[in-house]
Amino acid sequence: MKKALTLLAFLLPFCSAASERIVSLGGDVTEILYGLGAWQSLVARDSTSNWPASAQKLPDVGYVRQLNPEGILSLRPTLVLASAQARPSMALQTVEKNHVTVVPVPGGYTLAGIDKKVALIARATGKTAQAAVLRKKLDVEIAALPRQPLHKRVLFILSHGGMDSLVAGQETAADGAIREAGLENAMQGFSHYRAMSQEGVIASQPDLVVISEDGVKSIGGEENLWKLPGLSQTPAGRHKQVFIVDDVALLAFGLRTPRAVLALRQRAEQLP
């Protein structure tokens, strides 16, 4: 009897983790779940969770900032892991009131913050052993990044269909990624995103423009990028210096972000 109880105590955490039905909200959260090997418990994800490709086969509960509680609850989840982008949310409050555990995953725009996300998600899913390996791998990747400042000015443009182009100021993921690459955000003096203006862009004098793949599509192709207000009168515009990125990889501060930051740095090092 004693041996049976000991075996049950040993197996209980594994059975509990295996029986979880997880909804992942946020590309960073989904990447970490796959990195920890917890993907088998996933029953749904949000529309920003497009990596790895196999995640796209899961039911999509919608954009992380515009969630529908009924859609989430219809999947009978036991655990919802929600990135900072999903909060605060009335939808998640409704989900929680229906006896579903909602775990908020910390945000932040530093590479060091990724480790905290991994640790929390590992605890929530019973993957602490796997987390030790993953965290060590992340430490190596981050430690290998160039740390010396490179005095190149970067302008991040956010553009989606049906909206005016915006530029990233301080307190944004774009600003955090630019600083982690040892570069300078061309837009100073304001926080969050602001509508793109000719005067502001000309004054910022960026050496490099960074825009997402979807952003390029939304403006009708790269040739139209240089027609945006003021860009032609900047070093980046005169020399057609652009870096097209996977915005989730660069901005979500998930497992792919250290490599995306390195790619940004290497692109800036190629500038004249």
C-alpha cells in the first residue's frame, strides 16, 4: 500500500500536466510552450501565435487584444496562459469566473525578461526540468549578443491595412528591441506610437527603417515605403536602407527574439 501511494504521488504532477487543456494567448507564450515541450496540451492559440508553423493548425480564438470569452470557453480549457498584451481584459475575467485558471505572463521589453516568462510558464505546466535546459540555451544566446553601442538611428514603422502608418516612440517593444541591439531609436521625446508626420520623420534622420512583412504588404510593396511622409529626405530614404522583419519574432520578446535582435544588429552594421 505504501509503495502504491508513493507511486501515485510521483505520477500525480505528470498526470495533472498531461490532462491540462491549455489556451495560449500571445506569440511569446506559444513559442515558450513549444520550447518546453508542452505543445501536446494546447487546444487553442491567439492569432499572433503563428510560430512554429504547427501552431497554426490549432483553433484560433482571435486577436490577443480583442478576445471573445465564449470562443475560449467553447474549447473547455483548464488553463489559459495570457501574455501582457491580453490584459486587462473583461473577456479573461469572464473566463476566470467560469472556473478556468488564468495565469498572467509578465511582459516587459528586455531580453532578460524572457527568462521570467519561461520560469512562470514552466511552473504552470509542470515543465521545470525542461525549463532548466531552455533557460541555459537562452542565456548563451543573449550573452553572445554584441553589447557595444552602434550609433545608428533606427525608425520602426507600424503599418496595418486600413490605418495610417505609425512610428514607435519610447515604452514600446520596438524601442526595447532597438536598444537591446545597441542601436538608437530615431524617434525621441514621446512614448508609445504616434502618427507618422513629415516633419517628425525628417527631424529624426534615421539611418535604417524597420518594418514588418505585413506592414510592407499593407502599403502595397517596398517601393511605396519611400513615398511615406518625409522618408525620402532622410539618410535611410536616400540610400533605400530597410530591414523587413517578422514582427512577432522581434517584438514579442519570446524565444526567437534574441536571434531577431542579432539580425537587426547585423543589418545595422552593414550600413554605410
